[in-house]
Amino acid sequence: MYFELLGNLRARHDGPVDIGGLRQQKLLVVLLLQPGRVVTADRLIEAVWDDRPPVTVRRQLHNAVSGLRRSFGSAKSIILKEGPGYRIDVASQDIDAHRFVNLVGQASAAAAEKQSTQAIDLLEQALTLWKGPALSGLNGSVLDIIAASLEEKRLGATEQLLELRLKNGEPGAVMVPRLGELVSQNPLREETRRLLMLALLASGRKADALTAYEQGRRLLRAEMGIEPSLELRRLYEQILRDDPAALAGRRDAAASAPAARPRPAELVHPTSKSLSGRSFLPYHTAHFIGRTDELRSLGAPRPATETALRIVAVDGMAGAGKTTLAVRLAHQLAPNYPGGQLFIDMQGHTPGQEPLEPEVALERLLLDFGLRQEEIPVGVRQRSARWRAEVAERGVLVVLDDVLDVRQIRPLLPGTGKAQVIITSRRRLVGLDGVESCSLDMMPAADAVELFTRIAGAGRVGGQPDAVAEVVALCAQLPLAVNIAASRFHNRPAWTLTDLIERLRDDRTRLRELSLGEQNLSALFEASYRHLSAEQRRLLCVLGVTCVPGEEFDAATAAALANMSVSEADRLLEELFDVHLLRQSVAGRHHFHELLRQYLRARAATELDPSRSAAGSHPPGVGMQPNRCWPVRADVRPMPDKGSADGAGCDAGSSPWSIRGSGVHLTPLLAGATGPEEITVDRAGPKLDAAVELAVNTPLLLSGACAGAHPIRCNDSGFAAPTADRTLIDSAAHR
């Protein structure tokens, strides 16, 4: 029998053979890539069903093999059951992909012996075997890797053939169109661009050769942030100087060495040897404190029978210590992955930077893995396939730090269980199948105190446990905030803990104090904020300026404050919880981390754009959006006695908001209000008193509809509010 993989999958045995359905075709491809060798059942299952095998997969595999045998008729005996898998008994010369690789190997050997004519003939024979894209019409994670590997070999053979023709005296003008087409298809591939420059130079087009270099240099800088290779720069300089060596098109001797004849398995798993044992992990800090339970859980050894890729995801709010934990875990696991340890910053929330595109991330991973630039294909799918091929048989550990979302990293995930991936993200990666998730909360108070003491120096803080505890509390036990505060204190010998506490106590400047060089909490919060939708931003700001520190709220409360439906508020709250901008200790009730709440209070000044209210006018800096929320500045004065002239002024025009027995009354600035529909709510307890005390010094937000048409009114037993705010008032009164 004869088999074709370089195009549509075909088989011939005294004429065309009907191979059968997709399952049989995928099985056949994997068997043909290793003729005469046993392919395990697990490998075949992976090729046919990817990572979604059915419960009855072993029986279905047996049925598929039986169907494939039947399609071969009298040649069915070439597929044999052997040990843990199956073997196909076919000679490599009867498979076009193996014939292609063997011919390319012979051509390289002939070129090394200066037999260029023979080498050209062999390469032309090899390339005529191609009838179209490799494995055309078939796909899947395993088959994509196989196809990408074959296509890479095809491009390499094409480049080798064109270079030999150029060196053999063939006019450059004849080859320029073909090389120009290859460069347009592979714009970042330097070897193809080098050959185009040589062909243009041989055609007397020196200026075009230099332009081709400049175009490639700009692309490399824009797409990858790197300069062209030394070889390409040297050729450019030779062309500038009219150096005769450029026309010779000579390459380094090492590059002209004959290629080793590949084994059949290398059609599937081309590998680089340069990464083995290398580590790209960042250093892990000596100030690592706590997180023992997380390390124990995430670092637990996997069962020996487990073959699926292990993915560990650490998520949490900005500054929670995700990267520090991931790096610590990676160093702890490194001895289990001798194939190498890779680290890449995906820039999901890097201030001033855009998130890394998957194609760029794959390129960096492949370069770290030891591939040359010209060996890296173009396109996400092709690079992903090559990446999976490189790591398929390696025990490697990959850390993907600061991931924006699942879309960004799905192409970067290896296809086999010999590798492990550690991910950090501010988003809960709920859409990633099979992931082991760990959501980081704030540090326990004792660990935060130990962290502060270790960084600040025990000699500076000894004997002052209450002061250290207060600093940690002002940092809201956020690891990065504690780290910054301790580092600043350590580097300011004249400061006492009292000095530091006084600086941190001021809510208006606390975030500014928690800044040290590139470590800036406000910038980190802003990086999360900029990825939100407009409605998510607005709701956050509304809640941020209305909530008491530590106060919980539900969807009904949020809906009343933001003038939206409860279902819409519930959806937004869940989305904000998923990106760690809200916390939750009880189902359905949310609250802010205190430092994030302070950021939102400052952010609200620009997010909630003031405009003219429905009432017609308001003081500078106080405004509203139609049917939205608007800030109301509270004015405090002593509670008048019942029946006094001031107390009698509870009419629709002035609309004082009086809470009987609280000792103050607040006068919202509701100019031009009309008569309300009143709902009387009995006086609330201490929780509402606390909210009133907060309102003395901070803006309140009332719904625009409420403020314009249904002002709050007072009565003897408590206060009254419009229907629109019934849920809000009830919620506040019963907390």
C-alpha cells in the first residue's frame, strides 16, 4: 500500500482506498508517522478525541481500528495489536511524508559535498510530493502539531532549494517573485528575507535589497521588540559597502553542515536541545511569609496514572501576592521538570502596557525554548502547533503571569501531561477546563505583622506590637501594601511607627503614601479598572462613595443606588466579583477591600460626570445624570427641638432629612423639589447612625429620579423616602 499525507489523506492498494470517517483517518495519520513502531492507545485516543474522550473510549478505539482494517481489504493485516497499542507494518518509502524527509536529508548531504546539482534535483523531487497543505481537511490538537511540523519542513526545503539555485548561478530575477511571495506569507522569517535580499542584489536591485531589510527590521521591532539577527545585519552592511562577499551569498560553515537524517518520530516531535535544564524563573524573595496551605495544596504530587495536563491558577485582587506565590511554587516544583522552566509576563494589567497577544507570547516561548527566529512560523495556530510539538515529550514547567483572560492563554497550553502550567490572574478563570484554582484572600493578621517586621527590621519595631498591628490594619492586610509600608519605614531611619501611622490614617492621602517606585497601588487598581465596561465602572463608583467601610450590600441595594433593575445589578456584581473588585463572605452580599474603596472614591470624581439636574440647579461640583445617581453634600446642624421654626421647615422646598434622636439632621441640596410620595420607615439602629456620620464628611448618592421628583421628608417617628428607594431604606434599616 502507498499513503499520502502531504495534501489530502489518501491510500492506494490496487487503486484508491476508502479510508472511512474522521476517526479512522486520524488513527491512520498517527500510525503512519511512526511506521513499524507501536503507538500507545493513549496517544491514539488523544489524537482522535483531543481532551474530550467519552466514557466508552477504549471500546470505540477498538471499533475504529477494526473499521480501518476492513477498509484495507486484503491488506488489513498491516495493522497489528501489540502490547499497549497498535502498529502499522508499512515501509517508510511507501509514505510520502517519510519519502519527503529522506529526500531532503539526502539533498543536505549532497550540498555539503559540493554536489549542488544533485542536491537541487533531490529537493525538487521532495517538493513535488506535496499536493496541498499537509493533512488537508483534518484538524485537532495532535494533528495540528503534525501538520505544522510538516509545513515547517516544506518551507525549509523550499528555502534550501532557492539558495542552491542562486549559488548555482540561476538569475536572481527569476527567483525574486517566488521569494517575495514567501516573505509576504512569512514576514518575520529572517531566512526567507535574507534570500530575497540576495536575489534582489543579484538582479542589480541594491536599493530594493536594502528596502527589504528595513521593512523586516521595522516589523521585528514593532511586533517583537527585537533587532534583526547578526547574520541579517551583516548582509545588510555588506550590501551597503558593495562588499563582494554579499553576492557570494555565503553562510557560516556551521549552517551549511549536512542535516542529520531524521527518525520517523521527528516528523511529529521536532525538538530543541538548548532548553534542557535551563530556568527562566524570577528569583523568589526571602521575605515570603505564610501561604503554607496554598503551597501544600498546589504543590501536591499528582497521581502516577495521571496523563492530562496539570493547570494551576492563582487568582486574586491586585497586590494580593499572586506572582510571589506562583514563583515560590515554581521553584518548589522545578526539580520535577528537568526539561526546563519558563516564565512569561502576559501583561494583562501592566500599567502603560497592552496585554500580550497570544502570537507574540508564543514567539517568546519558542525563542526561550531555543528555536531560531527563522524556525518560528507565522500565525497563532501555526505557532501554537509548533509550541505543542516542542513540549510534547518534555517535562517542562511554564508560568504564565498576569493573565487577562482565558482567550489570551488557550493557544499557549501544552497538549500533554508531561508539562505543568501555573497561571496568575486577577480574573477567576472559570472558562478553563480542568484548572485547579486557588483564590488568594488577604494575609492573616499574624502573617502580615510578621511580614512587616521582617522587612522593616525587628530592631525598629520591637516592643511595639499594637503599633505594628495598626499599620497592618491601615494596609487592610493587603500583602503589597504591607510590603510598601515596611520598605518605606525601613528606608527612613528618622521615622517612628507613630510617624508612619499618622501618614496612613488620612484616608485622602493613604494610597499616595502606599507608593514606592514602580510599586503603586493606585496604578495597579487603575489597570484593573480600565478593563471594565462603562456600566461596571459606574456601579463601582456609586457603591464606592456610598458604602461605609466594611459595609455589605446586596443586589437590591446596588439597584436602588444606581437606579437600575435588580437583575442588572446582580449581573454586574457577579462580574465584578469574578475580577476581584468585590469581595464576598456570604452568598449574595458583597463588600469592598478598604484600599480599593478609597481608590474608587477618588475615581468617582471623574467617572460620575456632573451635569444639570432635573431640579434645575445645584452648587458647583454637585450634579447628576438624568435617571442616574448624583452626589448630595450633607450639611450638618444641631437637631432642632420639635415644633421649632427650623423643625417646621420640613416641606417639599427645603426637604430637610431628619433622623430623630441621631443628634444631627442633614439637608440635601434638592433645589426645586416637588411633593413626594412618602414612605415612612422607622428610625434605624446604630448601623444607620454610622452611615449618617459618614455622610457628614462625604458625598451621598441618591437616585436622580428620587432627587428630582420625590425628595426625602421627615416626620416625628423617623424619616420618609420615595418609593424608588424603599428597598435601599429597608436594607439599611435591617442590617
